[in-house]
Amino acid sequence: MEKKINDEDDEEEESAKFKTIVAKQVVQALRISHNNINKFVSKVQEGKNFTHEDVDKAQNDTVAAFYMSMLLSDESKKSKDDKNQK
């Protein structure tokens, strides 16, 4: 019985480590997307020429940033709910 409890604790710890790694990667991807979007906005504001590819990249970064922030928000809410239930 004690071994089963230890195994469950180990699984929870591994799961928490994995979630932390994924969250760090998502935050890094958000930073990259944010920087790319800022570069594009600066280009537009300064009246510089930009290509269709620049527009597509900015749109893709915007959508990616939106979904990644939703993912982080959902995970944050789940962890708060889990802590409140305990």
C-alpha cells in the first residue's frame, strides 16, 4: 500500500516537472512571438516597406501567442482549482 502511495507521489512530481518544462517553453515561444510582432508593428509605424510574408508571419505569431497564453491561463486556473480543492 505504501509503495502505491509513493508511486502516485512520484507520478505527481514527474507530472509537475513536465508541466513546468512545458510552461517555460511556452513562455519562451511567447517572448519570441512578442518580439516578432513588435518588430512588424514598428516597421508599419515607421512607414517602412513590408512584404506579404511579413504580414503572414505577424498574423501567425499573433495567433500563436493568443493560443499559448490561453494554454498558460488554463493551466494556471487548473492548478489554483486543484489547490483550493485540497
